[in-house]
Amino acid sequence: MKISTYTVKPKLPAPLKPLEEMSRNLWLSWNFDAIQLFIRLDYDTWLHSQQNPAKMLGMISQDRLEKVAQDDSYLAALKEVHNRFLRYKREETWYKGTKKDIVAYFSMEYGMDVSLPIYSGGLGILSGDHMKTSSDMGLPLVGIGLLYRQGYFKQYLNADGFQQESYPENDWYNMPVERKLGNQGEPLKITVDLAGRLTVAQIWEVKVGRSSLYLLDTNIEDNPPDLRDVTATLYGGDKETRIRQEILLGVGGIRALRALGINPAVTHMNEGHSAFLGLERIRELMAERGFTFAEAKEALWPTNIFTTHTPVPAGNERFGIDL
């Protein structure tokens, strides 16, 4: 017996269509007037959706949508905010340089909004702010990261007062992410060798204002269960899982950029999690241009940037030679 799963959502009336467009772009996360539109739409549903605009639009009643679509005051506010959003995407910015000199920014986590829980703390907030600021300034920057099925754990107190952790599953259809597709409409994927095991990852996009964040996801049918779990949790699992994640981020991230037709002038490693990107870039030069390892390393070092905000042993991974 074949079981099919369907997602049923209310139909947005035509006057409210701009809400859907804005719900899929994290620009609204730092624009309170845009957030206020969703709060006004239905406050209880806003809270019940955990302040997730994309999810909220799938939960609100059709009757409520039809009523708001007749509210002239609401529609005027919606038009003003949507026009500001459209102007934001096309207006001139601080950055006047060439858009061809793309910076690829790699980070293990991004904290941009509660509607996309793929972050833990300070590093994620830093990376998220980096994406938002790059959007505001018009910098030609793209982000690269991992799309965690369960994200970071959530904490609660049990009946005895002890702290417990849970790992709720993320539902990508109700979050501001979009699967990238190839020329034939198929999911865009890359492959990475993880200790002799070919691992497939599909590419998702998060729109952050003018900027794009691309995330890799191994939870697909192409992989066996243990490889599907490579992107299960942030900072979870054993050492083998963690080094798999770092190889996927560094090596897979470079291959994702190539699959997307993006050739960055500079790669920026935020902490050491993506260090394997350096080896992948060296491998490319050796294979494509016949460089020796030393020549490739010398040619690439000016275009690799590394930043850290935890220069202490506890804040950095250590892996054994056997891994």
C-alpha cells in the first residue's frame, strides 16, 4: 500500500499575496513594520506559529483571511511595507564595486530569526548579522552552511525540576527555505566522499534581503540512514559525525557554489569548521591547471580569510589522526 502525504493550506486572497512573498524573505526579521503586519493579521495565530510568518500563513483560517482582505486600513499598511521591500531590493547601496567579486562566507550556524532554528548562540548570531549587514550594504556576499533537520536542542524542566532536552523536527515547507532546482526542474545536488562513502546533499536557499544563504541537506533518499543523519543536529553526535559535518561544509560548500554557477573571488571561514574548503580549492587547481600542492596553496592563500571569536581550546574541535 502506498501512502501519500499532502500539505493543505488556506488560499491567500489576491490583495494579501504580498504577505507570502515577504514571509519567504528574512528581510522582515529586522523590519518591525513588516512583522507588525503578521501580528495584526491574527495575534493568536502569530503566537501559536511561534512567530513564524511562513508557518502562520498555513495555519490561519480562510474566514479571517477573507475578512482582512476587505480591511482598507490593513491593505494600505501592507501596500506601504511591500513597496518599501521592493524598493529595498532594487535601490542603490553603499557598495559601489563590481558584483562579480563575490565573497563566499562559510559558517556552521546562522542565527537570523526564530523561524529558522539552525543556530545555537553567539557564533550563529554573528553569522546572521553578517548576512543582514551584507544585504543592507549591498555587498556581493553569499552564505554557505548546513540545513539541520533538528537544529539545536530545546530545553525544558520535567515534573521533578530537572532540565531535559528535546530535538523537534524542522518542517521546511513551513519555513523560509526553498529547494534549489537544476535545469530540468530536478533538485540540485552535490556529492562528497566521506571516508570512502559517497554522500549526496541537496541545496536549499534562504533569502536574506538582497543576499542568499545556501544550505546543504543530507536527509534525502539517496543516502543510507547514518549519512542522512550527517545534517541531523547542530553540534550533536560523536566525533565522526562532527568531522563529517565539517567535510560536508568545507568541501561540499565549494562544490555547491560550483553547481550554482558561483565562482567566489574570496572565501571567508568563520571559525575553523569549514577549514576543509582550503583543501578542496587546492585540489581543484591541481586537477584543472596542473599545479603542485605547494603552488596551489601559494596561489590561493591571499583569497582565503579566517576569523575566530573563540581562540581557546574549549571553543575548537580536535580530531584524532585516525579520523
